[in-house]
Amino acid sequence: RLARDTYLHALFASIVAGRLAQPGGRLLEVARAARSVAPPSPAPLPRDLLLDGMTTMIIDGRAAAEPTLRRAVQAFLRDEISTDDRAQWGLLGTGAAVALWDFDSWAEMSGRHLEVARASGALAPLSAALNAHRVVATFCGDFETAASLGVEENAVKEVTGARIASYGGMLLAAYQGRPAEAEELVAANADDAFARGDGRGLYFADWATAILHNGLGHYRKALLAAEHAAEDDFAPYCGRALPELIEAAVRSGETAL
């Protein structure tokens, strides 16, 4: 049990590190190590399904992992999980929904994770949950909610001193086509993410940059940023940059790409 949970922590840490992960901590290396652990009991817990589904996806591809990832998502949606486990593994669980391109489940799971984080009274997990759900709200076009969550996120960060890059803030400014604000946020967050070894923050900076420049008609700039984002080592997440890559490539005449 302890080994499986430890590998799941390691997998999530590697996803956060992304392109900045050190040798031995890269996603494929972690997944191969995790595959060596003993299988779960005949009745696997939702976090067992997460570990096995993510590991299979990283090593064997999304098609092979889909049945297990789908079972993990359904377990989260049907509340086959304790409150503590939802708080602990909620962010990774939403990643399983993203990997399946199941955005309705992603939104619902993220909302439930935020509710648990608010109820817990623990401010550091709340900061992460607000950041994540702000991405969901922005992606769904609910900019008013995204802005409101940003006010709450900033207040929590001020109290805790947390320095997590505001992924939702970058995306919101990009989707609204505010270049001065978006570029300032991207530059600040990218520098901070690099300093902290947060490769996921660099991914969001590239994704937001691609969204911004596609919206403004700067397709060559969008293409460069989208290529960086789509090639990143983020098994559950990098697919979200592909629509930006496709649009930028088509409009730049790069039809083969």
C-alpha cells in the first residue's frame, strides 16, 4: 500500500516538474518504476486505478489506458472515495478526465475538489484547488467566475506566501485578448516556474501564449509557443495545446505539421 501511494506521489511530482525533471525523475522513468510494484487487491481503490491508468498511458499510450482511466474517473464521480483521498488525489484525478478529453467530468471533479479544499480549512491545498478550478472556468468561457476565483486565490496566496504560478490568470488574460497583461503574466510566471523547477508552469505559459497570439492573428508566434506546449512531457495535459497548434499551423501554411 505504501509503495503504491509513494509511486503515485512520485508520478504527480514528475508531472509538475515536466521538462525540468532531473534524470531518474522523468515521467517515463517514474512510470516504469511504478509498474514494478505489486498489483492492488481484487477491489482496487480509486487511487490504484489512477496509478495503473496513468502508468499505462505513459508507457503504452492512451488507447491502452482508457478503460482503467475511465474507471478511475467514474469512481471519483460516484463518490467511491473518501474525503481525505479526494483532497489528496483530486488534482491527479482531474488529469485522468483531461487525458480522456472528458471535459464535463473534468469540470465536475475539479468543482468537487475545490469544495473539499474549502471545507478542510487548509489554505495551501485551497490555493492549488482555486488555481486549478480557475483554469476550468476560463476554459469553459466563464470569465466572471474565473476572475472571482482569482481574487480568492490571490488572497490565499498573500496569507500563505505561496508562489504557485497563476495558470488561470495567464489563460484568462490570453482568452480575453489582453496582450499587455497576458505577456506580463506569462513572463513573470515563466521566470518563477523555471526558478522553482515547475515545468508545468512553463507549459501553461506556452499554452497561454499560443492562445493569445492565435486570437490576435499572430500565427507564427502562436505556432512556436504551441509546439513547445504540445511537445511537453505532461502525459495527461499536453493534448490541450493541440487545437492551438493545429490552428496556428494551418493559418501559417504549415499544413503537413
